[in-house]
Amino acid sequence: MPRPWCRRKVGFVPQVTYFKPAGVPMRALEEVTLTLDELEALRLADFEGLYQEQAAEKMNISRATFARIVESARKKVADAILHGKALRVEGGPVIVEGRMVMPIGQGKGQGGPGLGRGPCGGGMRRGGGGPGGRGGAPAWCVCPSCGERAPHVPGEPCNQKICPKCGSRMVRAD
């Protein structure tokens, strides 16, 4: 059985979580998913210009793990740009400012991240630490037309978000 992942520290959750090529209908696009820890690795290495050792320390992971994460992230971004794919940012076993953000359904199965097994400790429960981050059930923005879901960002009303799939306004669903 593989060792479970430790939750990685990230410095932020982006407000924009979906990017697509202009002029290409959603139904014609393939999608690449970039996890929050991969985005954080890109931010620290490429935007902040930190050395891998410094960035790994900020994320609470080893330098080797950081190197694998940033390599995976760069490959995904390049794939999306070079092949005209949409890029979705979501999920991953992360902690944001001391709270865990990992939407339900993003786990890796039995013994996977966030299940409280192994040296990483902690446990993932349904609710109490989801995208809402306030100790209640996870909060979501949901498209009433197509059912697309996105984590609710505190301070940003769901009705101001536009669904990346169909273009409708989203609504809050707790």
C-alpha cells in the first residue's frame, strides 16, 4: 500500500480557477486539472523566484517532492497551452492559512490523502473544513443550468461568478 500524502501548505486559493482558449466552445475542449499544490509550487518557483529548498520549506514538503510537483505543474500548463486545452485549478491535499481545503471527491481512495493514516496525521471528514473554511459544511457555488460546482470563496458572492461550462450565473449551495 502506498504511503499517504502529507497535506501541503499553500499561501492562497485563487479566485479565478478556470482558463480556456478564446473562441473555442466548451464542448470541444479537453481539460487539464492543476491541483492547488501544483499552482502553489509554480507561484513560489516561477513567480516569487524562490529556490526549491526555500519553496519546499514553505509548503512543508521535501525538496524532492517539491521538484516533482513543480515539474508536473509545468508539464500540465504547457500541455494546456500547446494543445489548446482548458485549465481547471482545484483540489489536492492542502492546508490554506491553517485550514484544510480539499473538496469532497478529490481523495485518492483507500489509504489516500486526508484519511488520517500514516505519519501525516489529521483526518478528512465530510464538512468542517471544506472550501467554506468556517467549521460548517463545505460551501459551494453551483450552476443551476448545468450543475458545475466551484468552491465558495468567502467575501465573493456566488451570484457574481460565471459558470465556466455554460456561462450562466452561479448560486450558493451549502
